[in-house]
Amino acid sequence: MEKTIWTAFAVATAVAALLGPLAIPVLRRLKFGQNIRSDGPARHLQKAGTPTMGGIIILAGTASGGFWQAYGSAEGISVLLMVFGYGLIGFLDDYKKVVLGRSLGLRAREKLLGQVLLAVVLACWLAFKTDRGTGLALPFSGFAGPGGSNLELGWGLFLALTVVVVVGTANAVNLTDGLDGLAAGVSLLVAIGLVVVALAEGKAGVGVSMAALAGGCLGFLFYNRHPARVFMGDTGSLALGGGLGAAAVITGSELFLFIAGGILVLEVLSVIIQVVSFQSTGRRVFRMSPLHHHFELCGWSENKVVLTFWVATLALVLIGLAGMYRLG
């Protein structure tokens, strides 16, 4: 099985890395350039016109390494289907914004409806067609005894949790995708953590899918690291978040994802805090949200912010894995 995991990772990395030089010029010729917010950090204005919708590179790599190796695993295939389902929503949003010139892309309710429906389908399948059950593993409870503690949610709470985890993670990655290499690097590390969790839980197909997703991110980083030659767009960010969330739900490691994806959580919280504070008091807590922009405006270089967030994510993944000790 380790060989299969490594094969999925290697194939996905190679395909994404090889596709970059082919896809980027095409995206540039098609004028799929990124629009830069005028109210964002001034240094980002020079990125205007950089090709976006590069998430197709991640998806191509993930598909090449994932579907081939995960064939025969319903759980592994379901993760990949969630990746591509959310990727399709992101692609439609990018297409409307970049190609059709509609600045807002899909309406917010359209995007949310599509994401919620996919999450509901996943929850129904897991609860009624698999032996997943509706329990929630409690991290660090394994230190008290083998197997740890499991909180039985029941169908209603399990459905709600699945929607929150999958939809929330997709949009958290989307918010995090504001600096060169940030979202891809964070997603890569969290996906590797989920590979370990999946193998420990005996869900090899999910592990293969996460290895392929991690490989797609690594291959994409060759072109997305600073200074980025291509951006992933919603095509990539929603696909990554949807896949990570689905893998966490299937393996019963939703709280592991909360810990390992702590940077994603902080990015979302920074936006919520900023909005609530400004609307209630007229004051901003952060110089700018999401959180990565706050550090930029504090004088940090883009590379310093990204590297710091990567290192923090690595530490959080290790803490999360420690919390999964003897829960399988």
C-alpha cells in the first residue's frame, strides 16, 4: 500500500509539473488574467494579468495519480468526486469572472447551494450506504485508552457537521489563497496529514486520493511560488478545500482537520472578527483581512508570511496527528 501511495503522489506531482509549461501560455493567450483588488496591498497591483484558473493543473495531476490508484475504493473515488465537484463550481465562478467579465462571478447563493448539495449527498451516502456511522472521534482521547472516545452525533448533527466541515474548508482555502504559494502549500501539508490518518484508519483509498491531491499541489507550486507565474483561482481553491473536508469526514477526523488546518481557521476567523468589529464599532481589529494581508501591512515580506504559515501548518499537522494516537 505504501508503494501505491507513493505512486499516486509521484504521478500527480509529475503530471502537474509537466502540464504547467503547456497550460500557462494557453491561459495567458486566452487572457485569463487575474483581477487585483484596488483596496488590497499596493505591492499586489503588479500581479495584475497573471494567468488564473491554474487549478486545472492541480486537478489534472490529482486525477492522473488518484483515479488510477484509487480504482476499486468507493471511499477514495468519492473524495476525488468531491474534489472535482467543488472544482467545477470554482471553474464556473472563474469563467464568469475572467472570461465573461462578470466581476462577481457566480452569485453567492448559487455557489453556496452547489457546495451544500454536494456535502449533503456525501453525508447521506456515508450514513446510509457505508459503515462510517455518525460518530465523531475525539482527539487525544486515545491517551486514556485504546480506541479513545467517540461522540455519537445522530443523523441530523452528522449532516450539519458534514456541511460545515466540507463547505467551510472549501471557503477557508479560498480565503487563504491570497499570497503566492500560500493555499497550495498549506493544503499540501494538511493533505499529507490526512494520508497518515487514512492509513491508520484502514481507509487506503482515501489515503491514495489525498496523496494525489498533495502531489497536484506540489507540482503546481513549481509555478505558483513567489513570484507566481499562475494562480489557482476558485477552480483550485474550492477543489482543494472540498477534497480535504470530504477526506476528514470519511475518516472521522473532522477535529483533526480543525487542528491541522488551524491556519485556515484563523484566516476565516480574521474575516469574521473584522466584519463584526467594523459593523458594530466602526473600528478594524486587523489592518486588513484575511489574516495574511494583516502581516503584509505590518511590514512582512510575502515570502516571510507564506513560510511562517507553512511552518505553523506543519507544527499543527504534527499536533493533530498526536491527537489521533490510538483512535483507530
